[in-house]
Amino acid sequence: MSEEQLKAFKKKIKNDSKLQDKIKATTDPSAIAEIAKELGFLISLSDLADGLGIDELDGVEWGID
């Protein structure tokens, strides 16, 4: 994963309230990775766990160590 992909995904989340709602509706990191993939972003589960902060995914419980 490139940091550029993660930054672009974060920007997409920030600017799309429907996407924010869709992501906040799940606590499954695999589902969020799939959403990213559907949108054309190459992001892994570990990238998500390491790179997305509380401000992007307020309330999402990752369950990844």
C-alpha cells in the first residue's frame, strides 16, 4: 500500500457523508477494506488499522492487534 492510497481514501471519507455513514455502520475491518477496494483503493487491513484515525472513523472498533 502506498501512503498516497491511504491519504486519498481518507480524503474520500472526509468529503462523502454517505461513505462516512456506511463505514461507521460496520465494526468489521474486512468490510471497510472491501469498501476501499470497491472504490479503487489498494488498502490492506493492517494499513487501515495503522493509518485511519479516530477523526475519520469515530466509533469504529477495529479488533486488530
